[in-house]
Amino acid sequence: MSNEQSKNKEQIKQAQPDTGVKFTVMPQEFRAISSKVKIPKWFIFAGAGVGVLIIAVVIGVVVFSGGKEGKIIVEAPEEPVEAIPETPQEVVTTTPGGLSTPIEEPVKVPATPEEPVGALVQGTDSDADGLTDKEEALFQTDTTRPDTDSDGFLDGNEVFNLYNPAAVAPVGLLESGIVRLYRNATEGYNIFYPSLWSTSSTSDTSMVSFLSDDTESINIKVVEAPEAITLRSWYISEYPEKDINKLQSYTNKQGYRGLQDADRLNTYIKEAGKVFIINYSLGGTNKIWYRRLYDMMLNSLKIE
Ligand SMILES: [Ca+2]
Ligand SMILES: [Ca+2]
């Protein structure tokens, strides 16, 4: 676990007291070993023959019970007991109380976005929850609370998994109205986009843009490609100047598999005779404000 993730977990832990989620130190009781040893000893003095001396030794019982909450009393253990941390165990991966539908695989989501690639710079994420301050505005979360709804899951994790990070109940982003569904009937796909963003497209809708209120945008372009060739072959012929070895495999939450450029600004998914190119444009800047939003949109993509 990275220091950054540890920091996140620690911040979540500190946000707990006013919530329904319990981070409880399991009461520990160490009941000392009760020993009751009865040791009769017979000593016969053969010469005297006067009798038998019976000595019974009973060793008392010592009982130690657990002390105050969070404290552990260990009395003379036979072997050293490894230090038991007084801090709660990580609970980020557990199902939060009250959630009937666990969020899928939250731990696979990096708590913080990747390191900037090349000259790219990550936008400010004040509470280190995976959402930049600009993304927090879009998702109506608190820039100072990494787990805005106090359900045990970081805001960034919830967005990645298409859940509303500002709602205690397991409410999806779409049903909460934070995102809208864009359906492209011509090209045969649908995808979430922020309700606060606008859209534009070419007349044939082969190119659609989702526009922020600054320079950045997320764009989907659909191109024809022979069904018989693989996505990788298509990529090589389409981008001969790019290094194929830097491509990364990609799979979204809906199970669509594709490829992603090393800087994660372009994702390619091929279905039948079409390639879907999902591009994250920085609009001429080098600052990345919507990385997690891009991940969310990719995860919501369904191809009809
Ligand atoms: Ca944040
Ligand atoms: Ca949460």
C-alpha cells in the first residue's frame, strides 16, 4: 500500500465518528491460562515406618480478564505475542452497513490518479480521494472529505464504479441525476456524461464531444474497420508513428476489451466492423482535471 493510500484510509477513519459506519477495535480478552495443578507427593521414610506424609500442593488459579476497550492485557505469555495494532483494521474494502448492493471491486481502483505522464500535471485533489477539486464540483461532493457520504468508500472509488459518492444509499450516478445518458442510435452505443456538461456532434454523429466549462473535453469518434482484423492490427496501420509496445490492455466495467495509449488519453474498443475511439482532450493545456471522470465515462460505455 502506498503512503498516499494509507493517508486516504487514515482520512476516512478520521471521518467516521459522525457516521453509521463503525470502525471498531474488536474487544480482546485474554483469559490467562488457568492452571490447576495438583501435585501429591509421597515421602516414605522407610526406617521409621511411622506413617506416610502426604503433601498436596495446589497452585491457585489466576485469572486475568480483558481490560478497558482497546487495551490488551497479556500476563506472562509463554511466547512473545506480536504487537497488536490499536488502530482499526482497514475497512475500506468491506461492505458498508446498509448497502444491499456492494460496490464491485472497490479496492482495484487506485485511490489517487496516476503520476503525471511526461509534462502532464494532475489537477489539485485537496482531500486525496481520487477526485480533483473540479470533479468534486461535478459530482457534488465535499472537497475536504474523501468519503463524502461516509459509507466507507472513497469518493473517487464510487465515481469509478458508477455510484453516487454524495448519497448514503447505494444510488447510481445515473438515477441520482448527476450524469445523463447519451445514446447514439446511429453508431450504436450509449455512455454517461456529467449533467453539467454540454454536448456537440457532427451531423452524422460519428464524432461526439462532451464539453466542460473550461478547455477540456471528452470525445468519441467511431470509425469503420474491417471485421477480420484485430484492434491491434488496426492500430498499427492507423498510427504507424506510435510505439505499439506502449499500448496497454483495457477492459471497462461492462466487459468491453480494448487498448489504451500509455498516457491514458485515448482508449480504443473494437466491436464488429467499428472502432470506438474515446479521447480525453486537454484543450491545449497540460493539466489533467478530469481523469476519474474519463474513467467513469469509459466504464459506463455500452455498445449495442
Ligand atoms: Ca478530492
Ligand atoms: Ca463514499
